[in-house]
Amino acid sequence: MEANDLEVGDLNPGVTVLKPVKGLDSKSEECFRSRLQQSYDGSHQVLFCAEKDDPAEAVIERLSRWEMEVVLSPYMTTC
């Protein structure tokens, strides 16, 4: 198969989703989980961006046991 024979639906480039977070509310864990459960055929990772010691950190770390790559970046303080 040549590149010209591919259709748009055949291409699944790798993606990175950047999700800035700050604090928690009653629906935060549900929202984070929903982000992780989205279906995509290509490779993907979710980068959660939170300030150091943000209360969301513990929830994100617990959810990071999913089979996709989840990264909590405490170094990005201005997402």
C-alpha cells in the first residue's frame, strides 16, 4: 500500500492530551477518569499539569494505574 492509497480514517497519529488541573471538587475524579477512558486507536498519553502539592495530585496518581501513560507534571505551574 502506498501513501496515496491511505484514507484519512486509516491514519491514527500519536497524540498527547494536556489537561491542566487545579484543586478538586465533587466531580473531579469522575472527570479525570472520563478523560482516561476515551477511546483512540493510535498511541496516546495524558499529561496532567498541576502545581506541586495540589490536592488533585493524589487522585491523579491513583488513576494512573490505567493501561495508558499518565504523567503528572509538578514542574509546569503555568499551564
